Amino acid sequence: MTELPNDNVPEPIDLDARRARRDDPKTDATTTAAADADGSTESAGTSVPLSPREVERMDTAYEVALDDESDTDPGAGKVLVPVDRPGLAVPVAEGERLPIIPVHLLPGNLRGTISRALARSGHVAAFHAVRSPWYGTKLAWFAGRGFTRLVRNQIRWWWVPNSFSLLQKTADDSAYKEWERIHRQVKATRAWRGGVLAAQNLAVAIGAPIAVNMAPTAAVVAAGAGAVAALAHYGRPAGQTLVGTAVVAPRFRKLNSDIVLRAYYAAGLGNPDKTDKQVNFGSTMSRDKSDTGTEVLIDLPWGLGWSDVLKAREKIASGLDVHERQVFLSPDDSSSRRHRLFVADVDPLGIPAGHTDLLDGKRRSIWKPVRFGLDERGNVVWLSLPWFSLLVGAQPRKGKTFSARLVALHAALDPYVKLIVVDGKNSPDWLGFKKIAHRMIFGEVPNVNDPDPIGHLLASLDEIIAHIDTVNSLLTTLPVDVCPDGKLTEELARDPRYPDLRVWVLVMEEFQKYFETEDQEVNKQIARKLSLIQAVGPSAGVWLISCSQKPSGVGAGDVGRLFNRFRDNHTLRFALRCGNRDVSMAVLGGDAYQEGFDASTLPLGDKFRGVGYLYGADDHPPTVRTYLADAKDADKILTAARKHREAMNLLTGEAAGEQIERASRDVLADILTVLGADTAAHWEAIAGRLAEQMPEQYEGTTPEAISAQARALNVPSRDVKRDGVNRKGARADDIRKAIERRDAGS
């Protein structure tokens, strides 16, 4: 095995040897510090003068004390010296060159640095401006208190306050001569001090009016302000300040190598007493570029690897004395036993990412990535939809719909994209898309938003499949100079000569509902069509955004098989907080769980909504805090999207007032048609007649499915006697009344 170069890697720390040197009475603080400074024991006999302040500073490894005070007594010269001196913001190896221009002042970071500085300054100014009347009141109170205190102290000074006790002591001892001497001295002192105070008061009484009349106004104001400030400072009560604190500095752990090693050894990832089981460092410990935490490369002992450190993440966090959510581990390509440890100062997942930039209402391109959110390091996470499909899964109320809608809003701002939105839960979250959507389907049973959702869904899926065939056929006929690789491109999708090559985006909210309707035959049809679209759609410019809170255990037989195929063929996967490990694996896939991504372990709480794992978009899946687009934001964005489409004459489908081309089945009207002259019929007879007379829409339907659909439309299932047999069925009068109620909107 080839040994990796390790020139700049610190040597393993022998904690026992260090303690022995520290506790040895022959070894003082300067000797110990010198030995630790160069990482060897050869200089242990050299004395390096250290001031008590330097000793105390070197002993501060944390913002708060974590170790027993008895173990660190600067006065005794016994000091635990960290390997990485905390006085340095970024420890560097000897001879390493520091950056000429600080990282935060580099051209790429300067804009962000100025923005943060201005935002902080603006906040501080506004904070104090609002409280300025209260500050003025406090200033007057402090100044008055200071003046009173000054006068009182001057009177006490003039009166010689300790003289009474001296006189009383001599009187008690009958030392009359001594008493007379002290009395004469006190009288003389009071006379002299009284003269001083009289001169002071006379000078102020005469000089102040003269100065006010003769000196410039600015000088008088400045002198008055200075006097008031001095009196206020003198009269300020102990422990109180004149102004409040606008920004509270966060409290976080200041890590060093000793603490990291302690954490890893406490987690069982090595043994400091065995040379071949010691944890080493692959880089210098330093602050990250965003200055939000500390990072370092860790080399585990031989025989330990990535899976071992993943299992010990919670124990590592405990050893570091931080929350597990502040500890981030990422593998390193150079070795299985090497990984990068990043410890955030505060919990980054609890910091909102803010509102989406889509609020500017500007046109977007579906071919360009969408700003999806921020990762744990504060970097922007981009999500690219072309050629892929996105699966979003989570428990209810964890941000699933908002996350999927954010991507759909990005697509809406591209006027060349046709959106088909299928909302299985029939919620208000997607109603705004009626402004621009080519097709809209709501729910799975007839409702006020959609009188025949299943029929409309089947028709829309047929329309998508026909579009895929059209695109593939058209691409094969285009010349090589127009379509070099035989694939759809952004230029072709926007070329006015080829309107059939537009990108289509199919959004499905709670798609599992359409795999488990009451009609098993309908389930099979939907499953087959969706699986076909998922398989051949992306290459033809049909991209999917699918959401589900139940991504497993749906359907049986062919329906269950096709459901799993549809779910598993999503390339991009975003899992927010899930109920358990199995649901997380269904959303992210088994490989993600093996890599340590379990969405059931994501934090709970309102501040963690929109936090999830994005798998498949990058080699290192990030933990994302998605940008927010609430109902108000979505309406603003969709209004802008409609204006773009109207300006370019690109509104299509239902947004343009068009009806779906394929006739959607009307169950009530169809039942009434097949009843003919009969006043009533059994459900079996009705289903048979529908399948026979309208095979395109009812082939393979069952009596139970027809009964369920009719009952959902408020048609009662009654006892019907036909040919001497009494069974459940429907009456023509009930059908007519249901149609009348529906048409009347009741």
C-alpha cells in the first residue's frame, strides 16, 4: 500500500506524556509550553519566558470553561496547552504564506461583505433611533444623579467625614490634649477645603455666564454635552448602560485539536495509547470561508472507514459538546478512512433561507437551474430539471408542497413551458396555477373544482403521450444542422417554427391517490400511462414533479408494480422530515440510506419546515433549507407569469379558455343514456351496457366502480327488482335529479 504524503499533518498527540510533563514538579509552565509549541519533547529543557496573561490566554480553549479549574492553575504554572493555539483565527504551518488580502475582502466576496456590514449598521442605527427618546430620559436621569452625587461627595470631602470617629476615640480614652490637637487640625482642614470649594463655586458662577456669552455656540454646545456626558457617566448605576445592545454575539465553541481528538476517542474511533489506533489530522484546523464554523480533515486509524464515522456522529457531537445538527461529515475521495469534519457555530438548519428570488417576476428558462435553497454551509443549492424528474416526499406540514411548488413556479416564469397540474388532495395550494396551466385536475372524485377529475386525468395523460410521439417523430425529420444530436435543445424548444417541441412539465401532488381509486381498472390505466410517460417523457421534454406523503405500500399486483416503477424512476429526490426509516428509503432510495441519509432523523419544529435531503443532484447530497414562496408570493409570481405569456401570445389550454380535446366521460349522462326506456337497472346491467355501448371510456369497468362513481355524485344505491331478482341498482329518476342538482351548482 502506498503511503500518502503527510508532511504537514500534525503528529499524533500523546496526551499521557503531556499530562506527565505538566504534572512533573520539575517541569514548569514555560518548559511545558515550549515543548508543546514545536510538537516535540526535544526542547523540553528550554525555558521560554511567558507572562501570566500569556499563560492564561493559552489556556483558553473555549469561550466558557469546560475543564476542572483545579487542572488549570495559571498561577502554579500548570497549563493545558491546545495544539492549535486559539489566539490564531486560522492556524497555519511554519513558512505558510497568509493571504495578502483577507478572504472576506476578495473581489468575489466583497459585495457580500459590504452588504452584511451595511445591513448590520442599518439595523443598529434603526434599533437605537427608535429608542433615542428613552436614551435621552436615561441620560438626564444619570446626569442629575451624577450632579447630586458630585455635590454630596464634595460636601463629605469638606466636612472630613472620619474626624468624628477620631475625636470620639480620644474622648473615650480621656486623651484631652490629643482631642484638642485633632479638633484644631480638623477645623483648619475644613477652613482650607471650604476656601477651595468657595473658589470653585465662585469661578463657575462668574466664568460660566461669560463663557456662554463670548464663546462660539458650537463650543458651548460641545462643552455642555461633554459636561452632561461626564455627569451621566459619573452617576450611572453599577451594572447599567445608557444604550441597549442591538446585536447579540452568538455563543459557540472554539475548537482545537485536543477537543476533536477527545471527541473521536470518546466515540470509540481509536485509542490514544496505541500507535496504530491513533486519530490523525489531514489538514490544518481552520475557520471555513464563510466564517460560520470550523473544519478539518480527519484520518481515522487503519481499519476504520466512512460507515464507522457515520454511526458515531452523535457521539462525536457529544464529545465536542455541540448539537448533532452542528456536526457535518463528508467523505474524501483520497481515502476511505479520511473525511472532512465541519462543526458549525450555531445550528444552520434553524436559520431560514428567506424568500425566493422569483418574486422579481422576471422571465426564467426551464433549461437553467432554479435557486432551490441554501445548504448547511450557506451556499446556494441549484436544482436543474432538464432530462430529469423530481420526487418530493415528507410527512404532512413539513414543506413538501411548498418545495415542489417552488420548482413549478420557476417553470411558470418560462412562457415556453406548458404545465399540467394534477392536485390529488384538491387543496388551495395549486389553485393559482389556473392563470397559466395548460391543464388542471383537482381531486379524485367529482368536486366543485373539477366535475370529472379521473376522466380529465386520463385525457391529459393521453394528450401527453401523443405529444411525446409527436416530438420523437418530428426530431427524426429535422436536418442535422438544426438538430445535430437528434435531441431536443433549448433553441428548438423556443423556435417559433416548431411549436410542437415545447417543454411540458407534469406536476402531480399526492400522486399515490390515482393508483388507489375505487375502480381497479382505472388504477391500471393510470399506472400504465404514468409509467410510460416517466420512462420516455424526459428525453422528449416532458419533465415531472411528483409529491407524496405515502410513497410506498400503494396498490397490489400490476398496479403496485407499476407504482414502484414510477416512483423509483425519478432521478432527483428531495426528502423532508419523514415518519420512519422505510418512508425515507422509499423517497431517497436504499443507496441514500447506506450513505447515511435518513430523512426520519431530520429535526422537528416549525423553524425546520422546508429542510430536507436533496439526493441525486450532486455527488455530495446537501441538506437544503428551501427558499420560501408562500401563497401571497405564489400569486404574485403567477400573475407575472401570465403577463409574460399574454405578451408573447403563448397561453394555451385551460388558461386560454380551451377545453380538453378528448371528450371527458359524464357518468350520470352516460348511465341515463344506457338505461334507455328502463326506469331502473341493476349495477351489473348498467356496467355491462356502458362497456358494450361506450367501450372507449368504459371498457373493463366493474359494477362496483360505476356504483361508487354514481354514489359520489349523490345518486342513491337502491333495491331494484328485475326478472324476479332483487339487487342493488339505480333509478332513472334519481339520475335525473342528480344531474339537475349538479347543473344548478347545488
